[in-house]
Amino acid sequence: MEKASQNMELITKYFANFTDAQLKQFAALYELYNDWNSKINVISRKDIEGLYEKHVLHSLAIAAVIEFKPGVEIIDIGTGGGFPGIPLAIFFPQVKFHLVDSIGKKLKVVEHVAEGIGLQNVTTQHIRAEEIKNRKFQFVVSRAVAPLKDLWKWGKPLIQKGQEHDLKNGLICLKGGDLAQEIFESGLRPNIVNIETLFKEESFKDKYLLHVGA
């Protein structure tokens, strides 16, 4: 229980105004992921102890830069174990999140975690993003699954053009390291936020949020 409260302090240090239901959902993530990780390795073994900092809080960097409006639809490409989609779905219960991945066993974990904490705003699909047809979303989100040029190639056809937020509808991705070459090769000019300016933990050094408007 002590670990759970320490983990929650990491979240509530930066965000407030959660309902009791949201706090319980965030608190339940550790046991659920720890249990599933023993069966299907969706998070590296060394990272499970740092779940809240390296995965949950990292995902919530998106919530720190944009307040998604109720009814908005968002697709998480290459969601893996459910990041950033699951933490964002807890944070924004009135927003619809569609989590997709090409690896079915990872989505099985996502589905059980979502069910385990009672998330009503998450759907999943076992598919490659480039194979999705006839669906549009206000935002595509992703976390370090592919180079920016590929994320944009897959994501752009899925984005409904427009602007209802401070940021234009588009791609929001979380990345790390030296991105100069990757951005150059993409031919894009993303807005870049250094996550270290949002969260002070050491693990966010050289971590960035990129936004490309459609």
C-alpha cells in the first residue's frame, strides 16, 4: 500500500481535481500491470517498478499541454501495453480513445486493464494503423513506436482537419533523445515541448512532446 501511495503522489504532485473514481483507477494500475507483466512482458522488467514515472506520468505529459474536450475522438497508434492511451483515458473520461496495435497479445493486456479499472471510453483494434479505413479522429497520439516521418504517414490520413483546442487537430507523439536528424528526415516542423519543463524527475531529461498540425 505504501508503494501505491508513493506512486499516486507522483501523479497528484502535478495534477489536481481528480474524482475519487479516477484516483482509484490510477492507483489500481500497478497491481494490474505487475500481474499481467508476469504473463506477457509488455513493460520491461526493470521498468515495472518505475511504472508511474516512466509510463503513467510520461503519458500524462500530453494532458499537461492540451485539455481535450468532451466527445473528442483520439487514436493511440502502436499502443503496446496501453501507453499513452490508458492514462489519458483515465484523465479524460469524456473523451473516446481507440487503442490499436499490430500485436494481439499486447491488446489483450490493454483490454483486461481497461476492464479491471472500469474504463468506459476505450476501444481496441488489432490492426496496423495504415490499414484503418473510413475513420477519422481529432488527434493521433503515440509513444516512441516509429520515426516521425512514419508516424505522420500513418497518422495523417486518420486526422479530421480542424481546430477546437489551443492546438490544431493533428499528431501528438512522445519521443526521446536527439531528434534533429529524425525531424529533418520527416520534412515536418513540429511544435516541440521539452518534458523536463513540465515534470522535474530525472527520467524526463531528453524527453520531448512533438505536435504536428494537420
